[in-house]
Amino acid sequence: MRKELAQFKPLSIKDLPKEDWFAPGHRACQGCGTVLPLKLALKVLGPNTIAVSSTGCMEIISSPFPYTSWKIPWIHVAFENPASVASGIEAAIKVLKRKGRLPKKEKINVVVFAGDGSTFDIGLQFWSGALERGHNFIYICLDNEAYMNTGVQRSGGTPKFAHTTTSPAGKVIHGNMTWKKNLDGIAIAHNIPYFATASPGYYMDLINKVKKASLVEGPSFLHIYSPCPTGWGSKSEDTINLAKLVVDTRIFPLFEVIDGKYYILNRKVDKPKPVEEYLKLQRRFRHLTPEEIALIQERVNEEYERLVKLCEIFAPPKEK
Amino acid sequence: MGKRVAKEVSIAVADAVAQCRVDVISAYPITPQTHIVEHLAELVNNGELDAEYIPVESEHAALSACIGAAATGARTFTSTSAQGLLFMYENLFIASAFRLPIVMVIANRSISAPISIWNDHSDVMTIRDSGWIQTFAENGQEAVDLVYHAYKVAEKCLLPVAVNLDGFIVTHVVEPIEMPDQELVDKYLPPLKMKYKLDPKKPITMGAIGVPEIYTEAKKALDEALKASYKVIVQAWREFERLFGRKYQPVETYKMEDAEVGMIIMGSLAETAMNAVDEMRKKGKKVGLIRFRLWRPFPMQDFLKALGKVKALCVVDRAVSHCSTGGPVGIEVRSALYQSNKRPKVLNLIAGLSGRDVTVEDFMEMFEMTYESISKKPKFSYQIYGVKE
């Protein structure tokens, strides 16, 4: 087990600073579950952080010139390339420190915030390259499971049968016909120092994962579930419910993978709630037949069992 | 002064980049740019150049990483050709709008299809409107000198610069090249200091949304910056001349003083064209040559001055702008003339696509065609020269 993580002492809510580095007054929708984890992540990372955003909701709602929500240095270049931009920033920090043009001892976090469109689809090669090259940065995928900024079109992160504007629940074709892409598997396959999933429903877990990501040397990848009331047709007040339910139904298990080899299940769900409880809170699933719900349930069970096995077989060595 | 040594131009260009003490290099291989970035990797890995070398997975990432690095205050370099330039396309406009002093060498190559690795200007002509300063080298020495100049100008104007050299014809040729002493380069090029950068001590927001109320002004600001760069470009060449002894100017002329027919061409083919000028003059035809070294910002006044009193002008383009009113340079030249009182006849030919040889005889024929166009109006607004029947 790597040292940075073996000695990690989890933060409690009392350890968190009062300051936020993402200012209120931004233009996110009511109940936005994407901006929430973003704000929490910055709380942990603090002011010595440079953030890179992909094009998308979080960029749009935070930077209508001349206003900005970012109290830290922030850059947005394009849709697919935030990991490449971060590569350049990280390389620059490294060489400028070496040459004495930046203070050598000061740690500067480099963090990417990208949506599922940017991560599952158009930017796949870019973050893959950045992870493979080993840049010291944190990649955070805020996954709200469709292209929300352009009006709810399907992405590789959209779940099976979900209604979106490009996978409408039609009379013949019942919503999105593909299973959600196995993003976690792809990210883990890069054997990066730290990978984790998180949900704002379990915010202390999320906060501690951001902290761990900032402690490891090298790339880390966080896949964060981000409810979107506007795109999902859910109630704003249900955002946190959904962010808990998605874990409690085993749809989105909370786990970590260290160095691509040690699997840790952070929240074992022994008495799972049926997926239907989660699905019925969202209009994007309202057309589902009982058979389709059963199919989803079957898939969720299968994937969860597989993950539990992985966590048993590849558990981290016990610390002495 | 430095020594004159025989060097492959790509190697010399990479050495010049190293002499500029670049901080971050980010590049992806594409023929015929490869020797430049290979040599830089060699210099870094041998400890001869203290820089971060990011071997990115694509050209799009190459420029993206340069944007990130430059925005953090590092001196950056990338290089590409043809498809690579097209793949990084969207970032080109962002780099200039962000006012980042990135330097890129483009080893000019034709664009697909058909796929071809040989030289013409079809790649760089697609980025005319990108807001980058763009210069063209005729030979190896000029290519090297334009690299030092590029950093000087980029960092003074806070604008990206693309230095163009013909793929293979320049990049892969061994030439005697004078590499200046390091002290001289250091004197010419002080360390980069950026007022606005990604610095946690002084946070800024880069890449905000430009609502309709501000987008026009943002574009106007970039336009003014590029316009204003002209003075800096010329001054930087003057300073270069004082320090390094070689003189450069935005537009180069050859025997234009008394010319009745002129020719315009960019890049290395100008050397062949000069021979054609000499041959024509032997036959008693007063012809001359104009070469744009600076392409963006377009050197309007230098161009009009260079024209002298020609009756006709042959614009030789190295790229096609399909079914428009001319080749890219031809369109530009006609538009420039329309804004002046000079009205020479303009014959616009497209030649040397994808490395097709353009010989002295070809250029002489083009001159003859131009003479004919004075009395007999051509039936075309542009023509692709030398097409096999």
C-alpha cells in the first residue's frame, strides 16, 4: 500500500474550512447535484489549486463574463481536452519549480472538472493519455449521465433505457439502448495511484476521497455521481435522496482502487433497496416496463457481485 | 559570432528552440516535422536542455498542453504538419484569443486526401484567420533565425507565432547554418514574465463565456493586438540585425526596382524563382520577385511598396481554395490591390502542390504567361499550373 494512503487519517466535518473557493451566486439549476461535489472538492483542495474545466454546465454557470465563481485560478479551453491542458499546467509547475521561478516547496493542486460527455465520449483519448503519462493531477468526472448543457442528449454515460432528447422513449425504441459504458474499468486499467467513485449523498466519503487524490503522487481519477433534476426530470429536493439511493440500490457502489491493484469497497450494501425505488423518482425512466426494470435489476446485481469479489480477491495487504 | 556548421535544418531549428531556453515542449510526431521534435527529446533526455517534454497522444493535446503550460507562465514549443495542424485546429483560435505566447513550427505539408507527406502550403493556409502571427522561411538559416524572432515577438505581443518552413525541401536539407552564441540569444530573449497567468497568489479566470454583449469587443481586441504586432515584429528584426548581423523585413524583393512584371511566392520556391528572374533578365525581360516573409499580420504597406510599377503580377499559390476567386495568396493580393490605387493585372497560378517540382523553366513559363495577360485577359480567375492531361 502506498505510504500517502496507508497513513491517511480521515477528515471529519470539523476539519473542513469555513471558506469556499467556489462562490455562491452561480447560475446552476435548483438542486444541481453537479455543482455540489465541485464545491466540496474545492473546499478540500483549498486555495493553492489550479482548476481546469471542460466545456459544459459547470463552465457555463460559473463564468459569464465579467462574473466568475472561481476564487482560484481557473481555465477553460475546450470540450475534450481539459486533461491535456492540465498536463501542460502540471509540466509547467514542475519545470518552473526546478528552475526556481516558482517556490519549490509549495504544493499546487491541479484539478480537472469534466462532465460525462467530455469523459465517456469526446475526451476519452485525452485523459487516457494524461493518466498514462503520469502527470500529478486529479481528474474529476462529474457524471450526470447525459449532455445536459446542450439539452439532455445521450452520452456514453447514459444508463440503459433512459429517455434523453437523442434517445427518446419512443413507441418502438424505448429510450437509450446501450448499457452505461464501463468508465471505471477503463480508468482503473491505467494502473493509476488512486481511483475512486463518490456520490454527494455520502459527502464525507467524497471529501475524503478528494483529499486522498490530492495526497498521492501522480494521477488520480474520481468518478462522481451527479444528479441533474433538469435532465432527469427529478425533483430538486430529491437530489440528495437520489445520491444516496444510487448507492443503496447498488447501482453506483462506492469503491476505491489503489495502483490499479487493490480494491476497497467503501460502503457494503447488504440490504439493497430495489432499483425501482431509484428509477421511479426520475421522469427519464417513467416509460420502463416491469421487464425492463427487472433487466436493470439483474445487471446491477451482477455488477455489484463482481465488484464485491474483486474487493475480496484484491484487498490491500493488512497494515502491520 | 557563432560558427557556420553544416546541419540538417530540422536539427538546427530544434537547437535554436533549445537556445531559447524553452520550458515545456509538447509534441506529437508527424512527417516531416519529426526530426525537430526527436532532436528536442534527445536534448532533454541527455540533460542538455532543462525542459519538460510531454509526449502527448495527439496534436490536439499537443496544443492543449501548450495552452496550459503557457497560461502557467512557461515558455512553450510545439511543432506539426498537415493533418496534425488540422487536428489541433480549434485550439489555434483559443490560443490567440487567450493571448498566449506559444511558438509553433509548421513543417508545411499537403493535406489529405489523397494522403501525401510532401510539401505545399495547404496546411497553413487553413489557419489564415486564426489570429496567429505567421512567418515563412525560405531556407535553413532563415528558419533558425525566425525561431528566435518568434519567441521575441510572441512574448512582447502576447500572441502565438507560427513559423513556417517547407517540409523536406527545407526541413530535411543539410545547409551551412550559423548558430549564434548562447549569450547573444539570452541577450535577445530575456526570461518570460507574464503579467496574467494561472497563479494561486493572484487568481484569474481564463476562458469565460463571451456573451453577445462582449464577444464583439473580445474579437476587436485581438484584432487590434495582431495589428499592433506589426511594429514589434519589425523592431524585433531590427534588433536581431544589430545583434546577429542578418537583416530581415516583412516583404523581400528581388530585382523589383525596375520590374514590369512581378511574381509573388512564399517559402523555399522563391530561390528557384530568383533563378528564373535572372534567366528572364538575360532575355531582356524586366521581371522581379516578391516574397512574403510575414503573412500575418498582412504587411499591406510593404507589399504595396514592393510592387513598384509593375504592369502585371503573377501570384503563385501553393494551396487551392476550391472554386473561390483565387488561391489563398491570390485572393489576398487582389483584395489588397483593390484598396490601393495600383492596378496591375493579376495572374493567379497554383503550383507545386504536394512536392511537385517547379523548375526554373516552369517559372519562366509563368512569367511569359503573365506578359501575355497584359494584352489578353485570361479566361480564368485562377489556374492550377502543370496539370497532366
